[in-house]
Amino acid sequence: MEQKELAAFTNEELLQEAKKVKSTNIYDAVIIGSLIGIALYSTIRNGFGLLTFLPLVYLPIAARNRAKKQEVESLLKERDLK
């Protein structure tokens, strides 16, 4: 399925996308917190290993989500929807 570009969204679709992005921030925070906890536990328990660097794997995904959030917010501001 092809994903539409955000600028081509209607106002209603953009508002729905803003709601999705808001919940994505909460999920990102929970996932990163959990991964850091796992990494700390693993490091304390077994020393440095593969799980120590596990949070670094998720950082590009979180960065992409943050960039999308900024784009949605700028479009909302541009269209005076927020």
C-alpha cells in the first residue's frame, strides 16, 4: 500500500494523523525506557554484551517518528488547524 504524502492530506486526514503521531510519542518513550532498563539490567548482571547496545537499534526509528511529528505539526500550523 502506497503512503500518501502529508501535504496531500485533507484537513480531516491531517488531524487524524496528528492524533496517531501523538500516541506514537508515548509508545516511543515507553519502548526506549524499557530498552534502557533491559540494557542496564543486562550490563549489571552479565557485563557488556549485545543487550547493552540494544537501545541504539531503536534510535533511528524514534528519530523518523519525531521527524514525521514535526512535519505534521508544521502542516497543522500552516493550515491554522491547531
